[in-house]
Amino acid sequence: MILWLRVTLSRLQAVFLKGRLDREFDDELRDHLEALGEQYEAAGMSREEARRAAVRKLGNQQQLREANRDYRGLPLLETAAQDFRYALRTLWKNRGFASIAVVMLALGIGLCSCLFSYHNALVLQPAPGVREPARLVALQAPVTYPYFESYRDASGVASAAAVFIGPVPFGIGLDGAGAGRPERIFGHLVSADYFSTIGAEPSLGRFFDPAKERTGTAATVVVSERFWRMRLNADPGVVGRILRINGQRATIVGVGRKGFLGVFPAATADIFLPLTVDAAFAPELAGDVLHNANSPVFNCVFRLAPKMSIAAAETALDGQTKRLNEHAGKDRDTNRNRRGRLIQLVMAGGVSPMSIEQRSIFAGIFGLMMGLILSFTCANLAGLMLARGSARGKEIAIRLSVGATRSRLIRQLLVESVTIATIGGAAGLAVTYGLLNLLSDFLAGSAPFASEIRVTPDLRVTLLTFAISALAGAGFGLMPALATTRPDLMTGLKGAATAGLGRHRRFSMRNLFMVYQVASAMALVLVVGFMITGIRQGMSRDPGFDTAGLYLFSIDPARDGYSPDESAAMLTRLPERLGRLNGVEGVTLAEPGPFNNLAAPNTDVSTTGPGAQESTHRVSLQTIGPDFFATLHAPVLRGMEFGSRDLRSDPGTDAILPAVINHSAAKELFGDVDPLGRVIRQGARSFQVAGVVRFGMPSFFKKEAMPTVFLPLTMKNLRRGTKGFRVAFRARPGLDFTAIRGELEAIDSRLTMFDPRTMQEQLTMLDRSVQYTTAIYPAVGLFALILACVGLAGVTAQDVARRRREIGIRMALGAHRWQVLRLVMMQGTAMVLIGSSIGFAGAYGFSRVLGSMAAEVAKVVDSNAGNPMLSVGAPLLLVLLSAIACYLPARRSTTIDPLIVLREE
Amino acid sequence: MTQAKLDLLQGTLDLMVLRTLSVLGPLHGYGIARRIEQVSGDEVLLNQGTIYASLVRLQQRGWIKAAWGVSGNNRRAKYYSLTKAGQKKLAAGTENWERTTAMMSRFLTMGDGGAQ
């Protein structure tokens, strides 16, 4: 072992002392020769004879030198360095080829690792600070506390269970002087076993304890590490300090670990209050929700018992729900979801809750895109390498004929491929970081306390992608190397084109790669197009009202310390007082919902059809005040909207409320029948349709406006007010909120205005959130197009170079320029046409597969299959671009001078 | 077959070089080659240049060391000399060689011994 080390070191040393050792060895040989010569002269030879005898005796000096060099140094390393230098030189000479290959690798590697990082951040990454996230599940919809207790005790399903209400906003202030206005921060109202169930640990103090956090004990609060760092100056003695929450005092007992932001960090939670605190801390707790059988507000999180699968747990909890419903005498059996279940379990360990189906859709889309990009890059590289390899036949033949060994040549070609891959890989890393920085900047536009999803590059994936592309490059660099180094010197020396003349090249490897590339480019562009148009479809749609001069702001009197009655009294007067301000034309009040409605419709309602049969529909349910549509300038199509009589009413739980529905709800619920006067049921409640309006907020995956049912704000809502309220008003454009703020101050100095903005800004914000989720798709589509074109251009250029001789002869025999051009273009065009058709079919096939997994996607595909922009535009664009990509290098064929070409013979 | 014979020769040559340096003291390449030729005739070296491969190998293993010196007729030459490790190697190599040859000769003369 030591001997081996010593030899290696000595050899390594020799590599660096190469020049000196060479000179020394020459000296040594000369000494030897002279000594030999003297010996022979002494034996009686003439000087000349002696010299010749000495040379003979010593042996071939050149061979000795080379043997000496090989023995003493590291021949493999030295030839590798030689090959590397040679590779750099040849690549520099072929800058076009080299830069195309490098750009392709850089984009491929960069995009793949970006995609994965993105997927990782949105789907795969577990919620920070959570133990064994894979074993956590949650109920998709909130339930009542008695139901939760029953689920928790259901034997064998969960080893731990917890509930929380949230995310809910809190008005948070620091205790003591200089505290300033309270800040609106989101958090969870949690059961005492919340932290132990999800397996979070405190970094300071303690978390909640069922023995200590009981009804009637002094209020305690846990804060996130982020809140502690940003608002409490990372005070190490923070445990025991007082925090003002909605005007009430609570003692900080613990701080979470770094990164922990509740069980679903996509909707962050920074404040954790026990459910046992007084309702003054949180209006959500009013009405004794813990014992109320009519308050389905609790989100349930379970840690699955060992060996319990999600499907088995869902079956068990579904059965439990059925029994509970029967026991309570409730006919909730109509509320079955698409899979025939009363409840749905979702995976809870990630950044946001996600069903298994959603997860596989995400994985499918990302997997497809990554697979396509990767194979695409490889195919493109391979095509280039093959083209280049065949164009180099002559060079290789010459080198073989002057005595290069085959292994040495292959080694050199491999080194060339690896060099390209290395440069490309480095550039790919740069692209990855650049793209992700762009994405992060895009994200940073949001408020400081918004979601903390981090998209960070995943080094493993970058390396893997790099390795695969490098292997592909090396592999395809090797294939032509093997083919062209086959000792068939004569053909090679005569010129590669001769070899090509007689052979059928139509289905060569290279053409196959090109077809594949065009096909996958087509598929990528289409799939990406489906995604973008699907998600954005609703975004650009006319919301049905006039946004110019519309302003919005929010208030949350309950969190400003109002009692329910104070709140109701203030809110009934507010629109009128604001309306009296100079320049304000109309004011209306609503719950926060109607203008941030990106969520899919989430409430099941049922109607009775003509044949007395029930049908269930999913709608968005919103609560609005008087003059809502008048203020918005949204046309009321039938009936009338709510008036102030509705606002002042105080209906009992079984009263039939009036409802206003929008046009798409009317179509969905009643078809062509006149909806006025019809009854809509939601659980135990009933509404009677009093009006139809044109109104539709943007939504994902929807062509039609989201079906929406509006209910009137009543005294009951005004008193409860758990979500706060949104005030919308119309005023002259260019208004700042000074006058409004002044008026609010005059009404009550406690009242805090938040989120003041124009309606246009509000819509833009919604748009932004969609842009964020779709940001990466255009990049993918663009990449596909660029790659396909670059690949085509490269291959066509190589083709022209290869067929120089053939073209020269054709022209000498009288072919026109355009005929030659057609000859060269025809092959490219054929490949583009075949490839596009395959890609077209593939994209639709894939969408069908996705569609069978999720109804939303199926709808998108259905609505897009006939979308002329995509199904006609995309192929046209691709064909056009690739025709240009073919034409530019093909044009060179017309400049071939037959005289020059034929003289090269 | 050729390879195996070459390997044996190489090992033999290394031992010869070590022995030469041990007997004659520091010596240049020509001197070593000449000495080996004198002792063994032309049976070992294909030509005198062959000796240099062996010299590099022995140097790498640290068994001999080289230094530039002045030869008898006042010419600069590279002198090789045995190191401590080289002496040990020579001793071990010699013993190994003697045992091998003794064993081989016993083996190859066994038939004669059986006849006695």
C-alpha cells in the first residue's frame, strides 16, 4: 500500500517535472552513447564505426524516450490533458456547434432542476417542523366538535388527533408604551393536543397542555419563531411577556422552532391560541362552538395509527359519519361527494392540504414536463453529435491512416463530449439559479407576512440531470466515433459524402431523433398551452361590473374590541355615513368573500327539479349587504337585489332567507326555468330566489363565471362578524383614502382600516397569484420551441455540409437553386410534419389520461380541445418556426459552387 | 505467455541492478549495463537502453537513488546508488531467488533422484 502510494506520488511528480526529466534523460542517453563509443574505439573500431555500433547497442532512442516517459509519469492523465486541449481547440473552431450544444444543455439542465425545485416546494416538501409528515391526514371540510370527538375515539384510525380553527386573523399589539396600532396577523385556534399530534417542538418555553389550558384559566399564547424574530426582537426572555390579542391580554408561554408556521404553512399561522380562551379573544369562538352541534368550523388533523392506510381511514371515518348523521336524525346523505363519500381525507404533511388525486396530477404534469425536457435535450444533443460525427469521417480516417490507434481516437472523442457536457452543466447551474432568483423576486412582491414557500434549487436533481445529459452526450458522441473509426479508410479518405450517396438515409437514427424532438416540442407546447389557458381562462373574463372608480377596504370591528351589539350598530350606520362624504357615490358592505374568490365553489346546495327529483350542485356562497350590485354597476337581470330591510332583519335559524343568484348559477341550478321564487336548500337552511344578476369573479379552470348564490347580510351576521367586513364604494378616480380614514376615525378611534385598494388593484392581485402558479409554464413552452428550432437548424446545416458534393454534382448537371433548396428542405419539412402529428396526438392522449384523474382537468381539456388558438395555432407556429430554422441553413446549399466542389475530388 | 516471461525477466533484471550497485557502489547507466553484460553475456539485455526502464522503476520504489556526478574521464554523468530500502530489498530478493532456484532444481532433478 505504502509502496503503491510512493510510486503514484513519484509518477505525479514526474508529470510536473516533465520538461526537466526529458532533458536529463536525453543527457543520460548521450553520456551512455559516448561511453559506448569510447569502448568500441578502444576495441579498435574507427570513430564512425564505433558511433554506429554504439547507437545500435543502445537501441531505438525515440522508443526509449517514450518508454521512459510512460514509465515514470501518468500516461493516461497526460493524454487526457492533451485530448482536453485538443477538444477545446476543435470546439473553438466549431463555435457554432459547440455553443448550440452548450446552450441546449444549459437550458435543459436549468429547466429540469427549476421544475423539480418548483414541484418540490409546492407539493413534495413537508411542512417544516412537523414529525413524520407522511402519517398526517386531515379532513377536507371542517366539522363540528362533537363529530371530531367521535372521530378521534373511533377505534384504531388515529394514534393522535387535534382540531383547529383557522387561519383566523388576530389584532395583535404589544403590551406597554409605544405599542402603536394593533397589527393584523393570522393564526390558529388550536386544541391542546395540536402540537403533539403534528409533532412540533418548542424552541423556547412550552406548548399547550390539556391540564393547563382549560376553560377559565388565564389566556396563554404560542407564537412562531418568525413572529418572535420580526416582532419581538428575538427576545430570549419572551416567555411570560404579555401580548394584546384583539384587545385582550394573553401570556406568551412558548415559541415554535424555526420555520414552523402551523400545519399548513401555505396559509401561514404565526399565533396559536388554545380553543379554551374566552370568546373575547376570537369571535370565531362565540356561541360555545365546542358544544354546538351546528357549528362545523373545526379542521381535524389525524396522525394515522400504525399500519392504517389513508383509504382505510377514510372508509372508517365515512362509516362513522353515516352513523353520526343517522343518530342526529340529519339527512346529510345527500351531501355525498363525487366518490360517494360523506367525507374526504387529504394528506396533511405538506405545505398545503392535498388529496392523493391532486398529488398524482401534479406529479404527472411535472413528471411529463421533466421527462420531455430531459429526453428532448438528450435527443437534440444526440442528433447534433451524430451529424457532427458523420461530417468528421474524413478527419478521423486521416488520423487512423497516419497511425492513431482506435482506442486513442475514441478516447479523444469521448473527452470532447465530456468537455461539452461540463461546460453545459456549469451553464445549466447558472440558468437554474438565475431562473429561481427571478421566481423568488416575483414572490417577494407580496406582503412580508405572506406565505413563506421557498423555491430553492435542488442540487441532487441538478446533478442527476447533468449526469444524464452528459451520459447521453458521451454515448451519442461514442456511437459515430465507433462507426467512423471502423477501418474502412478508402471511403473515408475519398470524402464522407460518397458514402452517403447510395445509402437510404430516410430512417436514419438522426432523423428519428429529429422527429422525436419535434413531436415532444409539439406535445410540450400543447400541454403547457392547456395548462395556461385552463388556469387563466377565467382571469381575463369580464367580471360583469364596472371597475373604474371602485374602491375597497376592510374592517374587522370584532378584532378592534367591539362587542357584538356595538359592532352591529356601527355597521348599520357606516354605509350611510361614508356615502355622505364629498365625491362618494355609493357604498356597500359585504363579507370578505366576493372579491377574493379564487377558490373553487365549495358549498353543495340542492334544488328540486320539475319531476320533484333532487339535484345537488356546487356553488360559491357569498353574503352581501344592500345596494351591492347598484354600487358595482352590475346589472340586475331579474327581480331585485337586497335592501336595507334585509340588513335590519334578524331571522331565526329556520327562516327562509331571500337569495340573489348570478346568471351562471341560474343556468346551473334551474336550466331554462325561471328561477325567481324557486327554493335552494343548503343543509338545513332554505333560500328563495329573489333576483338574478350578472356577476362573476375570476376563477381557476373555469370558462363560465363561477355559479354564485348571494345571501343577505342580517343583524345576525353583523353581530357575529368573524371574518370581518369589506366596504366597497364608488368615487371619483384618483381618490386617496385620507377622507375615508378621517371619517372612520370620527366614527370610532378604535376602528382600524386595512387593505385599502382600488378594485383594479384587487383584481390584479388575484391575477398575480395565478401568474405565480403558472409562471414556469411559458418558460417550458418557449424552451421547447427554441430547442426544436435550434436542433432542426443544426441538423440541416450539418446535412448541407455533408451533401456538398452531391449538391455540387446536381448543380453541375443543371439543377436550379430552388430545386436544390427544395431537396434540402424537403427532408426537414417531412420530419416536422411527422413529428407534429405524433406530438399532437400525444398531447391529447396525455390530457385524456389526466382528465380521467380529475374532473377539473377534463373540463379544461374539453373546453380547449376546440380552442383554435391552441389546436391550430400551436402547430402552425411550430411548423412556421421550424421551416425558418430549416431554411436559414438550407439557403447555404444554394451558394455551393459546383466547380469548387468538383475540384476537391 | 510472452507477458509472463517478460515479467520474470523484469524482476530478474531489477535484482541484477540492485546486486551490481551493491557490489560496485554508485554507478552510471552505462556502467550497470556493461557489468550485467559482462556477467551474463548477451542473454539478459535486448540492448543496453533496456536498463533505463528498470532504473526508473527502482527509483520510483525508492530502492535506488540518483545524483549527478563526475565520471572517471571528467565527464558529468548520472550516478545511481543503493538506498537502505534497496539493501533490504536486495537481501529479501536474493533469499527469495535462492529458495526458488533451489526448489526448482530439486523439482526438475526429481526424476534422477528417484532413479538413484
